[in-house]
Amino acid sequence: MILWRIAPVADPRDSRWQDRRIWREVIVRAPSAAMARLIAGRLETNPDRPPVGNESPAFRSGFTDEKLYWVARLSTAEAAAVGEGGAYGIVRAVPADALLETPPPSLLPERVEEPAREPVGEPVEKAAE
């Protein structure tokens, strides 16, 4: 079964978080990226919370919002390091507030750097000293 990494991409101050807990990394074993998002959503449910009156379960996980979390398939080397076999479900979940050493670069999500931009307008000359 395929392993997926779910990592946050939104700024922690973004209003989309709506006071949800932010997870630094979640590794999920699932047949598809969409299923991985749904399985990871179990981390945000609270089974101890009693229903209030006649409410309907309208819970929406932050993992289903593509502007909060991105999903990427683990490479074969990374999947072998984690362990490829097993039933579907959450393999590893690391909260953002956990005190851990920095993971190796191979486990970090890839970042695309923006190209350098040319200055706009005329260059400003420095005054002679």
C-alpha cells in the first residue's frame, strides 16, 4: 500500500486554521491521496465530546483543505525506511508543537525557491563619503 506525507503549507497565523491543532507531519498508508486526507482527519476528531442537542455531525477536518496541508507520495527509499507493509491507517503523526530534532532533509517537504527579481526603477547612487 502507498505511503503519503501530509505537511502544513499555510502560515500558522492564517485564519483558515480556525484554532485547529497544526501537525508538522503525518504519514498515512492509503490507496490514494484523497483517502490519506480522510484517514488523517481522524486525528482531529474528539470522541469524548458529547453531542449538543439535535446537532448534525458537520465536522470538517483541516486535512481536507488543500490550502492548509499538501499531500505527497513518499519515494520508495522513504517508504522502505518507514516500513511498506501493513494495513491502511496513520503510520506516524508529529504535532507542530512537539520538541523533536530536525528530521533529515530527505523527509522534509520540497520547497520551491522563487527566482531573484530585478529591482524596479532607477538605481539609487550612494552619496560620496
